[in-house]
Amino acid sequence: MNDKQILITGATNGIGLAAAEALAALGANLAIVGRSKTRTGIASARIRAAAGGGATVATFIADLSSQASVRRLAAEVLARYPKLDVLVNNAGAMYGTRQLTKDGIELTWAVNHLAPFLLSKLLLQRLKESAPARIITTASQAHQGAHIPFDDLNAERSYRGFGRYCETKLANILFTTELARRVAGTGVTANCFHPGLVATGFNRNNGLLMNLGMTILRPVARSPEKGAETLVWLATSPDVANVSGAYFFDQEQRPPSPAAQDTETAGRLWEISERQCAASRRPL
Ligand SMILES: NC(=O)c1ccc[n+]([C@@H]2O[C@H](COP(=O)([O-])OP(=O)(O)OC[C@H]3O[C@@H](n4cnc5c(N)ncnc54)[C@H](OP(=O)(O)O)[C@@H]3O)[C@@H](O)[C@H]2O)c1
């Protein structure tokens, strides 16, 4: 991985941090994205230390809930890297209460789906120029049973934190399917994966009860290092060099839910996502 440039979101904690540590230890050049300068700096030091001090770790500050921030991030990445080998869309969260972003988009949808969608689109040409290149998105088994609420995309009629989260994780898989179709033959692959139930900072932002729930689940959850294994494998392994549009769990391709295999829905979601990002396409 010595000459490989990897950009990873959500690398200040949990699965993303563990993956960045493992990738840096393999010799990759890392670029990590975080919201907070302090947390991103601490993560960068941890990643360097994990690689024995010799790793290159660049930091970018961006709040992925804001489309302007995603666009700024992409512009900074394009200005800095003439070559980008791997993009990892890993940042994600669940929110117990409905909130709107600066763009007027429901927050979970903005962070978990629209940010990976927009960032991947803005970096796609650079990834194509760098081919072979890979785009990896952290999805979840939580997508099982979910459907995209095309008639209520902003969750105005009803909002349940976990239900909404599941919809966005379904969107991650449909996005991967449609992206893979669109980049076929360019040398860029797009895949996603389920990391398992992982003991991270996930769902620690939703009050005391949820925090307690996550603590109770901790003994049956995997370590972030274990949760990151499939991500690291998707980023590095020759076994998946020519695989695209697939969903993985524990380094094995798995069929996602029937809703996640609906290519018509994947195309429809892409078009709607483009429209949802169009409003922010103004000069920064
Ligand atoms: N943990 C699980 O059991 C599990 C299972 C299936 C899938 N996943 C998925 O795994 C991914 C990583 O989650 P995790 O479990 O590692 O959780 P985590 O420990 O909470 O890490 C989430 C990461 O996302 C970043 N993030 C959240 N909102 C952001 C925003 N608005 N802008 C920029 N960065 C933001 C966080 O950065 P800050 O430091 O700024 O908060 C953090 O680095 C998510 O996509 C999640 O859906 C997790």
C-alpha cells in the first residue's frame, strides 16, 4: 500500500479510526476527515503511532451534514492530491430526534447518505484518473426490512431514530449499486459492507437510556479493529480488485435485502439525491 492515497471519513473514532490505523500500518498514506480539529488531531497522532511513527496522515476538517462543507472538503482534496486511490465513506450516526441541517435536509439522511453521495460524485473524476481505484461505504445489516420513503424523504410525517437510520443504511447499498453501474469499465469499483455490531461511539449521542443500552450490548459487540477488518480488506485485497456493486460481511459477499437489490429504486434514489444536492451548487 506504500504509494496508495486513501481518504477516509469518520476516522476520529470507532471503525474508521481502527481502519485508518490498520491501513497506515500497511504503509498507505492516509487523509482523514473529522468535524473537530482537536479530535481529528488526536486521531491523526494515534494513526501515526499505530504505524510506528512513519505514516503520512493528513487531516481535513469538514462537517458532513453541510453540503457546503462537503463541497469545500472535495475542493481541498482535489487541490492537494493529483492521485486518489481509495475513498472510504465511513462517517455515520443515528439521531433520536428529528433535526434539520443548514440545507433544510433531515440530519441522518444528510450525514449518512447525501454526504457520501456528494463527496463520491465530486471526487469521481480524480478517482477515475487514478484507476484502479476503490470507493467503499460503511453500510449496515440494519438495512434489512427498510424501504426508501420517497414520499416523505425529509421524514416530516413520521420520525423514529432507528427506523430513519435503517433507511439511510439501505440508501448506502442502493447508492453503491447505482455508482458501480455508472463507473463500470472505468477501473473504479464501488462496494459496501456491514461491520457487525461494534463497540464504538455509535448511538452514544442519544441520551442516558441509549447510552446504557449500548453499554449493555458492549460484551456481545466486536472490537473496532474486528469491525474494520472487512473495510481494510476491501481497500487493499487483490481478491476484490475486480468486484463492484457488492455488499460484504466478514470478507464474504452477501445478498442484501430484496429492497437493496432493486436497481430501479437505486436509479431513482440517485436522481433524487442529485436534486437534493443541486441547491447547494452555488459558488462557495
Ligand atoms: N457500531 C456499529 O455497531 C455499526 C454497525 C453497522 C454499521 N455501522 C456504521 O459504521 C460507521 C462508523 O460508525 P462507528 O460505529 O465507528 O461510530 P462512531 O464511533 O460514533 O464514529 C462515527 C464517526 O463518524 C463521524 N461523524 C459523525 N457525524 C459527522 C459529521 N456530521 N461530520 C463529520 N464526521 C461525522 C464521527 O466524527 P466525530 O468525532 O466528529 O463525532 C466519527 O468519526 C457508521 O456509518 C455506522 O452507521 C456501525
